[in-house]
Amino acid sequence: MTGGHYETAVRKAGLHFSAMFSEADFNKIVEHPDLYHPRRGIQLVYRQMCLPWVSRVYECIAEHAAAGEVGVVASTLVFGARVAQEKLHVPTVTVHVQPTFFRSVYETPTYPGLPIKNLPRWLKRILYRGMDLFLDQAVAADLNAFRGSLGLAPIHRFFADWIHSPDCALGLFPPWFAPPQPDWPVQSQLTGFPLYDGSAAPSLSIEVRRFLDAGDPPVIFTAGSPMKQGKWFFEAALEACRRLRCRGILVNSLPDQLPAPLPEEVLCAPFVPFSELFPRSRGVVHHGGIGTLALGFAAGIPQVIVPIALDMPDHASRMERLGVGLQISRERFNGHKLADALSRVLGEPIFREKAQTISRQMNGPKAVAAACDVIEETLLPGRKP
């Protein structure tokens, strides 16, 4: 049960499908100018992507629960699944794709516009309470109104603990990327990056293959699949390629986001399976999405991240700490800064050495199998996976 734009992929995998929101709903959100704003972006996601579908998710789970045994695997922001767990006592696994949802006053995630990472623990606790006041105002009133209609008590500071299922909080990333902290939920389990790139059998197009075969490995530039406000990113990418005299591939499906005309040394591709493209590349410049980051780790290539909003600054900080690349803030990002950063990560061997060391630790199929084992052990206790 997810967005309508995933229906083809879901049905291709042999699963039943139910649309939580339509393609038009999705486009309305990704085209909104506030989506990548450090503060307003969070409110937009909660109010337009999470809250409108709480009752629909709950009703779907309730319908299946009435028909027989049911278990739920739900991503972080599917609040209706947690409500159903409380009301209907349905076994539930909460899946966190990124580590920012695991709060800690020890090793604290990096939050956009909130520099608390290096503060004393007592002050972090106070600031977390301030964050909760903001989030409660943005979300809790509507959520509690629905809970009240079911006879459930209101909740406050729900991002502190409530978002984690008491049955299991599953993190789809490895401990070396986000080490578990003493104040994480005791039911937390980490299994590794699943390394999904959108297709069961990805392949490069003929045009991309010809470009790769025609010269030196290129640098890949991507601002994320839903990015419809990325012209600034690709203009800087093109300038960096000119300054460094390197080949590049700009991954974007919207022609109006790209500078024109493109030189022969730069190709535009609407969709490319990164699991095939990245190993044939010198490096990647991207927005800090967790999927792109993980596939860059798997390919063992240096990275430059321009974190825009939401969870991206945290991913960029963790990547930089691991020594596989550099980050540039959105405010300082331009072609000159990008060329300087690329010159370092591509020219200094330590970045590639660190990246290749991490690559040897990556195993997508093993991570998927481990996640499936955790899910089965949680939803079907006593049965051997």
C-alpha cells in the first residue's frame, strides 16, 4: 500500500497493490516550492503526505485484520499503521530507511537548520523538547483527533518514541554508518543497505553505453528522482565539467531543468540504473538521498553531496566522516566550489581508497535476507524463518 506512481513496480514484483495516494497527489507535493525548505519542507511532508492517509491506512489494516491473521511492515511516517497496532493489537514492524529518526543525545543526527550535534547532552534534551513542540503543533492535533474517534488517548512528543513500533524498529542501514546509541529504542535492529535501484533487472540504454565506451569514465550528477526544482544544480554541474575538462552524465527526466545546449562531453539521461552506471564512473555528485548514497558506497567511488533539506544533511555528515567524499552546503554551492571539491575527491587517492574499503562491506542481498528474517521473527514468533 503506497503511492500510485509505484503501482507498476509493485505489480511486477507479484504483489497486490492498493493506492494510498495518486500520481497527481505525488506531483503536487514534489512540485511544491517549500518541499526542500529546511523547516517548511518538514511541515509540507507531514501535512500533505502523512496525515491525509492515516484513516485510509487504518481502515485497510482493520479490514484485513477482521478477515484473519495479519502482520504489518510500515515505513516511518505511515502513522495509520501505528494507530492500528494500538487499537487492533496487530503485530507491526516499523522500518526506518534513514537514521535521522533514531534520536540520541550521544551521537546526535544532523538536522537542517538546527546545529545541536556538538552541544552538551543536557542542552540537547531541552532542544529536543522544543523540536517536539514544533512537531506536535504541525501534526499531533489532527492525528489525535483521529485517535480520539477510535477511543485512543492523545499522544504528545510522538516523534520521541511513538513512531517506533514496540515490536520492532528496523533500520535498513549498517551499524558502521549509524552506530546504535545507548538511548535508542531497545527493540531497534539494523540489517544493512538493501541497494535497490528501481528495477529487478536494470540495464543501461544504448545511448548511455555508447557514451561510456567513447571516452574516460564520467562523473555522474543527480539531484534525486522527484527533483523538479534543480536547474541551479545542473548549471553548476556543467560549469564544473568545463572547469575540470571532464566528461559527465546529468541524470534528470525534465528537459526544462537542464542547461542548453550541452557539450559533447556531457550527456543527459532520463533514467539510469545506478547499480550499473556507478561502477563505470569516476565519482558521483548528488543531493544526499539514502539510496543514491548507498549505491555510491557499493560502487566504491568518491562522492560529493549537496544536502538540500530533510534527512540529507545527516547523510552528508556521515559520508564525510567515513572519508569517502566531501559536502558543499546549498548556500555555498556553485560551479567553482563544485569543481574544487571534485578536484580533491577525484585527485587525492585517499578518497577512493576509503570508498573501496567500504564497498567491500556492502552486500545488498544479504541485507535484504537479514531484514526478511527480522520481519518474520517479529510477525511470526516461534516459527523458523
